[in-house]
Amino acid sequence: MNKLHKNLYQLPEWVKLTIVILLFLMSYFWILEHNPFSSRIIVSILAFVLANILGMIFRKPRG
């Protein structure tokens, strides 16, 4: 996981922004297909996964 974090952090900015845009678009369309009021657990898991991926992309790795 640490190696993945370093590789994601070292990507160029345009690649990072493309990944972020694609993640948000995919999650937005996925939420539109499912009623967010009936699947709050799924939406919260999705938000958790997105936060972790964004943290790996933009937060500097330790060491």
C-alpha cells in the first residue's frame, strides 16, 4: 500500500485531476442509479473509499 501511495503521489498534476474527475463522475452516476435514501450504508462506504483514494493522491507519503 505504501508503494502505491508513493506512485500515486508522484503522478503529474493533470493525471491526478483526471483521476479525481473520473472518480467523482463514476460515483455520481452510481448514486443516481441507486436511491441514496435507501442505501445510506453504500453511499457512506463510497465516500470512505473516495476519501482514501484522494488522500493517497494528494497527501505526501511518510518517509
